[in-house]
Amino acid sequence: MGIIEIILLFALGFAVGLPASIAGVGGGFLIMPVLIFLFGLPAQNAVAVSLAAILGTTISSSLVYLKQKKVDFFLSLMYDVFDIPGVIIGAYLASLITSDLLTGLVGVFIISLSILLIFRKETVVVEPKYSSAKRSNHKIGWIRKKIDSDGKTYSYKIKSPVMIFLSSFAGGLATGFAGLGGGITDTSTMILLGIPSHIAVASSEFAMALTNGAGLLAHGLLDNLLLEYAIPLTFGTVVGAQVGAYLCKYVKSATIRKVLIGLALIAGFRLLAFAFNFP
């Protein structure tokens, strides 16, 4: 591989890692087509290299968000736990339904989430009346409270904790259907559930770091990972994610939502294009 290809891979990683870390996604849906169409990688190798790059994004940004104290650990773990059965069932359903139909369905699902985000009002941050923000009460919902490193308080209530499990499961289904990373679905559903954008982004990135690590390990054992592509690309996402996560604290919630909506619409329409065999 020549120096030009290495520079292009680093630039691609940086260009994807920066906005992805701000929006709470991995960016695999942007990296995959470039690896396949521009660099000519086979699909299985492109998936493995993309997972390595996404892992760079999620770990790099998670380290910043952990330092900023914006990660809701319990929420992240809940999304991880229910992602797994969703992925398994989604992969099984993928064997029963034609690939084009599945890809189109996932595309419609992602676009629908984007539309819901457009019309969803911004969460109003209020102080909970109870000292323990981690307890759940069927009358008042699930109250959470986070105080970040700057002393800013994020207090939020989820009226139905069951929706966390359902939305996590739906994200897993999307991943199993079309190999779509769970960041778009996880962050979108967190915001739709009333979680402040900054907490949703940080928690989603942390959750993805755990699941993407397992996926990369599996592809590594199958010898699908091409290190000559993965190293410069991942280095780019690591640097881009550091910059993006640092800038995120200065970005308004409304801007985060706009970035997320834009990336989700790109992913959704790209899947629809693939479903109808457009290049």
C-alpha cells in the first residue's frame, strides 16, 4: 500500500470519527461503502476493517465522555444486554427474508426514527424530587440524575423503563438485519425516550465500545481483518473522535440532534438505494 492510500484512509477515519462522536454513532455506514467501492475490499474484509475503525471511534470518544462524567453506565449496559438477542433474532430473520427486502425495511425504520426526532421536542431538564435518582417508581417513572465534570446537572425521567428494553431490542434487530451498527438506533431512541442529547451520545458510544469489541474479535479469529487498512483508518477515527468528543461539550443539544438526524437520513436512504440496487 502506498503513502497516498494511507493518507486517504487516515483522512476518511478522521472525517467520519469527528461527526460520529458528536452524534453518538460509530460511522460504519459511512465507512463501509468507501472501503468497498473506492478501495475494492471484499464485503467480509470491509466489515472487519470498519469494525476496527468504529471501535477506535467509540473507545476514543468514550474516554473523553467518561472524563466529562456524561456516561450513564446502567443505561449503556441495558442497551448492550438487549441488543444481543435482537442481533441473534435479526440475523435469523435475515435468513428467511430476501436481502433486498430486509435492507429496505431497515432503511424505512431508520428514516422513521429521523422523522420522529425532527418532531420530538427537546427534553426539559428538571430537578427530581427524590434524593436517589437511580430508583424506579411505577407512578413517577424512572428518574435519573447525572452531574458532569463541569458541575452541570442533567435530571431526566423515563416514563416507561420497558421502552429501554424494547428500543434496545429494536436496535439489535436492525443490526442483525443489515449489519447496521446500533449507534443510530440507540442514540435516537434514547433521545426519543427523553434522555438529554449529551447523555444519550456519551452512553451510546460507551455501549457500542463493548459490543463492537466483541464483533471485531470474532472477525479477527476468522482472519477477515486487514491490518494495513485497519491501522491508518482506525488511527484517523481515534483522532477525529477525540476532537469531536471534546467539541461536543460546546455544541448545543439542538445541533447534536441535527447532526444525528442528518447522519441517520444518509444511512436510511443509502440502505433504500441498496435495496433497489442503485449504485
